[in-house]
Amino acid sequence: MPPECYGFCLVSSATTIHSASGRIAWVDIARCVAMFFIMWMHTGEGPDWLGKPVGGAICLFFAMAGYFMPREASKCAKRALKLGLAWLLWSFLSFGLFLLVRPELQWTWEKVFGWGTSAYNVPLWFLRNLAIYQLIIAALAALRIFPRYQWLLLVLLISFHWAAEPRQHEGLRFDWMQAVLLGYCLRCAPLESIQNWLSRHTIAILACIVLMHMQRAWHPELLEYFDISTYGCSLPMVSLSYAVIYCLAGIYLSRFLPRITRPLATAGGCMLFIYAAHSLLYAPLYNYKIHGFYDVWAPVLGISILTILGTWLTRKCPQAMRLLCAK
């Protein structure tokens, strides 16, 4: 057992399904499905039920970011700095392009960097917060707190009840740090083991998720502890359940429909570019409440177009794409 597991390890003989490019297909497919719901919400006014799947998508992104985070403190800090640089570049690019469309828009630092009540491009808060979370984990690793006390810290972090203010794009909140740290702790289990465990216990996992939702319906007073919204959470069980569903979808789609879902895996591999670039298209609709553009075809077309664009730019401008994608 690896020393960093400290009592937690999964044993498996499963084989992870890889795409033609060598990436893990089901992970990228899960990311793509999750991105669909986020982009659907950002196109305008989606249906009322969209909030919880979007919360699960964010939970999935942060948990996977934690899982694939470098273990060495120096590499983790370097990755955080790259994410921070990507956030700055996307912020300037986004606001600069928008000034061409709306020249009367007044310049403020809050609008440019997506921080504060006047933030313009709120979707970019994801890059900013992820960079800060990685810096925190790098500091804890350098202080030798990780990996020995990582599970204890996760339990303590989950036990806190986080207030719903400020909203996630207005300032730094640590509720989503739970998902990042959960992914970081699960790193001691090989990805093949996690895939195998999810596959073998799919029925039990889905049954537990259904029972949890039924329990919330029977006991509304538990809502405060088990629910999550776009703007606040304490113990994000509902979001975690949706994140697991995305993972299961990725596993079974890659297993039974590998050729049909190959474009989804390709899009998932461009996740950071698509997530940041889609805000250039959808943030004006989202912030200025432009109605009538929230059909499901909008995210489908957006993901397709941005995947093609990202692939083309990677070939034509590799250095620029490395900066924009924090590589």
C-alpha cells in the first residue's frame, strides 16, 4: 500500500479505457456532459431544475482538478501560477472583446477580473478560485501537512457550514475547496480502481442517490445540510451525487458507444479552453438577461464550434494556447 494512502486504498484489476490520443475517455466524456449543463445555464434562462446538475458539474470539475493535481508542492504551485496567468489573460481578452461591442461600457478592475459585485464575466471565477485552491494545497504540502493529515482536514472542512455570501464570483469562498480536497485525497486510489468500483456498484450507488433525494423530500429540514445551490453550500451531497452520475455516464458511454461518443471525449479534453471561451459568447446573454436563447441546441453548437476552434488554434498557435490553457 502506498504510504500516502494512510488506511485508504482500492484494489482492482480493471483496465481504464483510453481514447486514441492516450487520454482517459470516460473522464473526458464526463467533463463534456457536465459542460453541457453549465453552458446551457449560461446561455440565458434555463429551466428551474438546471441548478442542481450545474452544481454537480462544478463539483465534478473541482474534484477532478484535485485528483490530477501534482503531488509535489513546487509543481502544484507552478500549476497554480499557470492557472492564475490563464485567468488574467482570459479576463483581459474577454473584456477587451466586449468593449468592441459595447464601447460605452466603463472600465473597472472588478469588471475585468470578475471580482466583486460589478463583475462582468462571472464564469471566469472558476479559474481564479482553482488557482487559489491549488496554491493553498501547495502550501500545506510544503508544510508536511499533506498527505498524512489530508483526510482529517477534509472531514474538518466538510463539517463547517459555509455562508451563502459572498456569491462565488464576488470573492473567494472555501466551500468548493471541499471538492478539490476530496479529489486530492482520492488520488491514492488508482483511477482504474475508481472506475471499477463505480462500475461494479452502479445499482447500489444509484439506489443510495434516489433514497437521499427521497429523504430530503420527506424531511425538508434536512435541506440546509444536504442541498446546494449556485451561490452556497455546506455539505454538498446533492452536487456530489450529480458528479458521480456524470462519472457513471462517462464510463458506460465510453464502454458501449466508443465511436459515437468519441467527439465528447475530444471536447472533454479541451475543457479549460471551452469553459473559458464559451463565456465570451454567453456572458453578455447571461449578465444582461437577454431572453430566448436557452434552447438545448445552444450548448451543443457551442461545444462543437469551440472544440473545432480549440483544435485548430492548438495547431496554428501552440504557444498561445499553452498560456490560455495553463499548460
